[in-house]
Amino acid sequence: MKLSELLYGVSVVSVSGSTAVEPVNITTDSRQVREGSLFIAVRGTRFDGHTFIEQALQQGAIAIVAETLPTDLATNKTYVQVANATLASALIASHFYGDASSRLRVVGVTGTNGKTTIATLLYKLFSSLGHTCGLISTVENRIGDRSIPSTHTTPDPIQLQQLLQQMEQAGCTHVFMEVSSHAIHQHRIAGIQFAGGIFSNITHDHLDYHKTFDEYIRVKKSFFDVLPATAFALSNADDKRGAVMLQNCKARHLFYALRTLADYKGRLLDNGLEGLQLSIDEVEVHFRLIGTFNAYNLLAVYGAACAMGLEKIEVLTQLSQLQGAPGRFECIVSPNEQLLAVVDYAHTPDALLNVLTTLKQLRKPEQKLTTVTGCGGDRDRTKRPLMAAAVAAHSDRFIFTSDNPRSEDPASIIKDMEAGLSAADLKKYIPIIDREAAIKTAITLSAPHDIILVAGKGHETYQDVKGVKEYFDDRETVRKWFATLDK
């Protein structure tokens, strides 16, 4: 495809050289440049691609797209100056990979909590009904039955468009994807033609990046602002910003709720460790998932499926048989059936509160709850004391430990968390930096029939320490120390 065709829709400031050239590949990573490449110089949070333009040219790039062009331009190369290189990279990638989203039914799920569960359940639901589907999520990407490791909630625009092309080539008809606030703000999803968008909820998160809660809300809302009139926009009416998300949205407005009137209305009948009993649009159904927060996730999936033309009873029948996403309220019972551990990805104050209040509702008065959790390094520090306070308020005992400290000192992260504790809280608190030792201690201190919550990492199988990802799996660690109980 000629460069002139790849630039369709891109805000071009100036061009030097011929746009009739046909790049063999496109990349924003100078290390991937080869003879005939198009190199797009993107300003990232850590590196500025403009500093690698000369290197890209030496490696054989035939064209450069950048916001600022070099002073000296080579006569046999093409230079395109654009207003926004990150946006340009997404649009160029969409064209380069055949605008696959125009022939797929792509549904984006955004919100603070619930994205992974909603997207995964939609993938499982449509797959169980005979559709070949794609999934793009925090846990994994899937093309039909094939699993591909996931590195980001939403991949970079070139990887994303390549995935969509592969999904179309594999015969996928539907794609369900998480849409993070970072991805929206960084234009990673530009060029994708969405058939629908789902809003789960919005609470305190990512203020290290967005700086203010109002800006975080604005970014999330901007996803719905650009949905086409042919799409559907499904929002949580019980979230106080659920209606705000759909203001000025051209797509068909739909709402789901437990507490207020909505297009897809649910009523919670029973909530136990065996699952949820819900009445959805006057039909009573038992689901395997646990907790009120999952009742909302199920309603979102049900509403989206109905909006895409599936029959109500068929949807509810299939949904009742599905499990949630890995590492989301995943229950592990000890071999002697004396202890229950719950492993969950909750890493925001609201997500933690959801899990903790659910456990409080489900456990018997004599069952004690020990919580093991931490906060990620190089991330929003303001949520650390809030998470600590939520844990302290709903746990009989709690341990703060490491959770992907990245470049930060784990002890300093724990100190930030301790700022949210009262003098009374400290009496039931233990700091243990080593995560395995923390989990082992929680299990050792628990009496028969007690509950242990291990929160923060969920499905993750690593600890990110000083730029190195060391293997670590909360679920494996729990099972390892559970196995020692009878010995």
C-alpha cells in the first residue's frame, strides 16, 4: 500500500519527498526498522522517537513520520510532518493492516473495575454459541481457541491492528476488548470501528497519569463521544456517572442496573459462596460467579449480548454455566477443606472494597478474614492509604507486602499505605515485604474455616522488581502452603 493511502485521515502538516513509496512494514520502534520500513517517531513517556530518526534511516527506513522533522533532510527519503504522531500511528496501522475492524463486530469495555470479567464473559458466551471470537484483555489475548500472552490491557496501536487483522483472517466475527484510559488518551484505539461500547463504573485510579479525577472521567467519556450512530453504548445506570458517560454520544443509549430503572434490570435474590441468584428481566437464574460486583458484570454482558441480537433466554442459559476470568475472585480450598483463599486482582480502593464487603456478607460470624495485599510501585501514590484503610476496616487481620514494586523500595510503598491506618488498626497489622512469606504467614495464623484474601495480582505470574519480572503466582503459592497443612 502506498504511503499516500496510509496517510488517509491523518492531519498532515508538510511532506518532503514522494508519498508513492510502499513501506514493507511500519513501526514506532527503531530496533524493528529494516530496509523499506516506515518509521513513526512517537513521543513516549520514557523515550522520544524523534531521537532515533537518524538511526532508523541508517537501518533502511524509506519514510519518516514525525511531529518535528530533522534540519537536514536526505534527498532520497520521504518525510511527513504530522500534528500528532501517536494518533497518526494508529490511523496508519489501521490502513496498513486492512482496516479489519470495519468487517468485525468490535465491542470495547471501559471503566475502572470489571473490564476483564465483562470482556472475558462476552468472549466465552459468544464462543459457546458457535461464534469464532477474539479477546483482547489484561489476562490474555485470544484468537479463536489460540491464546497469546498479554503485556498491556490494551496493546499499542500497531500490535492492536495486527491482532485485529489476524482475528479476521482466522474467521473471527466478534472481538471483545478492554479499553484502558491510557489507551484512549494515547490514541491507541483510533482507527477502530466499534460496534459497541460498555461502561462498568469509575472510581479512584490512575491519578499518577491523569493527575485529576475530572480528567480521568473526561478521558473515559471521550471513548463514547466518538462511537458512531450505528453502534450501541451500554452504561451502568447505578454508577453516578453512568448517564454522564453517554451525554453527546451518537450511539444507541442503553442502561443496565440493579437499583434503578434500566433497559436491562436485575434484582439480587441470593449472594453466597455457591454463586449468585438473580432475577434478570423477570427471569430467575443462578450464576457461578460470586458477589454484587459480579452481578453488575453479568448484567453488562447480558445487555450487550441482547443489544447484538442474541435471544434473552439463550443468553441467560449459557451465562449461568460460565466461570469468570482467571484471578478474579478465584476461590481455592485447602486439601483438608479447612481454609478458603480468595485470589483477586483488586488493586484500587473501590475494587478492594467490593471484594472485602462481598466476603463480609458471605462469611459466618465465627470465620476470621486475613487480607494480604500491597500497592504497585511507580503508580498512583494517593490511593495507597485509601486501600490500606479499606483493608483495615473489613479485615480481622491484615498483612501489607510487595506487589510489583518496580523501581520503588517496597518498604517505602508500605509506609505510604500505613498512613491510612489508625492506632487501633495497627494492633491487627503485620508488615512482611516478601510476598510468599506474607501468604505463608496468613495461612499459618488462620484457624479452621477462616478465609484468606490475597489481593492485587490475581492472574499475574510475576513480580516486577527493578525492571526484572521474577516468576511469582499467588495461586500457586497459596496451593503450595495449603499442601503443608496436613503434614
